[in-house]
Amino acid sequence: MIRLHHCAQARSFRTLWLMHEMGLDFEFVHHSFFDKSLRHPEFLALSPAGRVPALEIDGRVLFESGAITEYLVETRPDCGLGRFPGDEDRADWLEWLHFAETMGQHIASLTQQHIALREDWMRSPTVMRLEAKRLEKVLEVVDRVVERHDWLLPSGFSAVDTNVGYGVMVARRFVPADLLPAVDAYFGRLQARAGFQRALAEDGPAEIYARDFYEAPDV
């Protein structure tokens, strides 16, 4: 039995998407950020920080999306989405897996500034502009690579495209899509994948990002 605990638009989308790409059978539990279910003792027993994803699998629970990605492809290698020791793309695969967290750091800061801090006096336009620029610079790294080939690795689509691809999807809320044409085309290819479409259909109504774009206010 595999059971994924998920919130709409959250990082657990990485896991949801990846498992669809892998063709796995799994159960799906949808949570909300706003009904306090993530703070219930039953959920904290699965994910001590009260966050998603939490993945019940193989008689244990994993609650870090990067670790989940690595575990899934290593325990189910026939999916073809991992790159293992001795593979020419192994080092790059690992680099992109962790680069997704660099993207996530700036996205989390922007999400906090624009959305989580509900009152204008709590927010910093300076931080908003600075973090948007930092996120743009991170996306430029992706842009240079996907300008040369369709996916992050020259050997083809892999699990790291789901992790970085989720970051690209959310980053479009803060960095104009037309600013980096190669990233925009890359996201178009990701959107066209059947696994992405199935995951998006299951993601649930928007809870975090209600607007298409969040622009830093002028000072």
C-alpha cells in the first residue's frame, strides 16, 4: 500500500506527479492548510513538522519530497526515472534534485511575503523585489540548460524534472513567463505530459496561489 498525503499547490505535488509518471497505484489523502488538520496528532505522527508530503510506503513514512524522489526511483528502478551510480548523468541528476530546494527557498520567501503575511504592514517590498530577482537568477540556470535539450538531462526526462518542474510552475507566479523563453518552452513540454495532467487534475482547488501573478509593490 502506498498512501500520499497532499495539499493543493504544495511541494507534495512533486510526489503526486512523480508517482503518476512512474505508473504507481496509490491512495490519496487531501489535506487543507487552513483546517488545522496538519496539526492533528495523527498527522504529526506521520510528518513531525506538520507539512506535506507525507508518504506511507513499504511499511514506513517519508516526509521530505527530495528524499521521497530518491527513494521511489531507487526502490522501483524499472520506472527509468532515476540515474544511479555509474551512470553518466548521475552527478547531474543529484545536482538538479538538490537545486530544486534552492528554487524552493526563494519561492517560500516570496510566498510568505505575498500571501502568508496578510497585512501590508507585515510585508517588505524590498524583500519581495530582492527574492524575485534571486528567483529569476535561479531560473536562468535552468534556462541555459533547457535551451540546449528538452529536459534537464541530455539522456531524457527523469524524476528531477518533476522536482524542478514544480518549482518552475510556481515560480511563474513571481517571475514573468516571457522573461525566459527557454524555461517557458520547457514548462510547455512538462504540461503536455500525461503524468503532469493527471497530477494537476488531482491537485485540488487552489488554496495558496489565488492569483496568476504576484508583483512586488512600488515603494
